[in-house]
Amino acid sequence: MKALVLCGGFGTRLGALTRECPKALLPLAGKPLIEYTLAHLRNQGLEEVIVNLHYRGDQIRNAVGDGSRFNVRIEYFEEPALLGTAGTPRALADRWTCDSLLVVYGDLLFDEPLGPMIAQHEATGAAATLLVHRRSASNSRLVLGADRRVHEFLERPLDPAPAEATWVNSGVQILHRSLLAFIPDSNPCDLAQDVYVPNVHKVGIFAYPLCGYRCAIDSPERYEMAERAVVEKRWRGLG
């Protein structure tokens, strides 16, 4: 299975932190975020990685190279205009080397063991398997069945967040090739809003509960949290 790490975004919510530096190169304890991602993917047995590029993509390419320093093989996919989290996997369909593709948002620091998630994906025959965690306030809310099938997927709901924690999307997913038929041709195209929400009752979308560490670096405060996790060794990957 190949992994796709989405690194094309502008990171505008991080303000001055990404004015000259793409999110993937934000330093955590002296090393760029993407190095932690690549090290963890390799530790989990994934040797082939595609990295999409747009905003300051040359910086990422120059910093990471062909991936040999991390014992992975990296392919780059330049996007003159951002295709979105669903548009990029759709455009790369001919580069999938097996029936499924692991898609990771590039602003994540995570150390989730991927073997059990992949095993569940294959056992259920899912069109998509999403890593999920519990949170009281989020852009996404999921309702799961006893078999971990996603019965409802709400993205950016207008009603107030519930007081209790709900299942939310973690930004790591395994996509089966069959899902390509449900990705619209429009660009940019978003996995959550344009694929999961309208098709949750049409295809098998399953969840896998987070058991490792995960932090989305989408604000200066979350960036500080991620760096503390590395320094305090709460992130358990190999970096």
C-alpha cells in the first residue's frame, strides 16, 4: 500500500508561522513535521509515499529529497491549483499500487499503529476506513454502529456542539479504489464534505478508534502542543 501525505495547503490559520514556511516543514524539537510523518510511516511498513505540493512546494522537495534518508521512496505531485483532499487521490488513481491508498493530512503529528486499522479495512471490505477520536467540539461529527460502520457524517454542522464528546474525523484514512466512483469531478474537492457526507448511506464507510497520539497542527496553540508532545516523549513514533 502506498501512502499519500497531503502537503499542499497554505496553513493560513497558523498566521506568521507559515508566512514563509509550509506547514510540513514547521520544526518540532528541531526537525520538520514531515520527517516525523515519514519516519512513522516507514516504521509501520509503508515504503512508498506520494507527497502533493503547492504552497512553497520547492522548500518541501529540497528538504526531503527522494526519501532515502528515511528509507522510503517519495514521489511528488505538483498541483498548480489545489485539487482538495479528494481531488488529489482522484488525480493519482493511476499511481495506486494496490486496491487501497492511505491518505494522511500533512498537518498531523500522529503515532497510530496502522497494522490493525489496515486489517479492519480489508476484513470489512470498506470503501473507506477513517481514523476517529472523541472530542466535544469539532468540524466533523460521526455516529457509529456497533460494527464501527459510520451511519451519520456531519461536516461543519450549524447546530451548537453537544456537551458530551462525539466521534470526529482524525485526518487519517484508507481509501479503496471503489470510492473513486463517488468523488466528483469538480476542483477543489473535499473528502469529508463532498464524498463522505453525501455517500455515507451508499457505500461502506467504517471507523477505527484512535489508540495512539494525534495532534492536528492547525493553530499556534496546537503547534505548541505538538512540540511539547515530542519533547515530553508522548509521541511514540520513531523520529
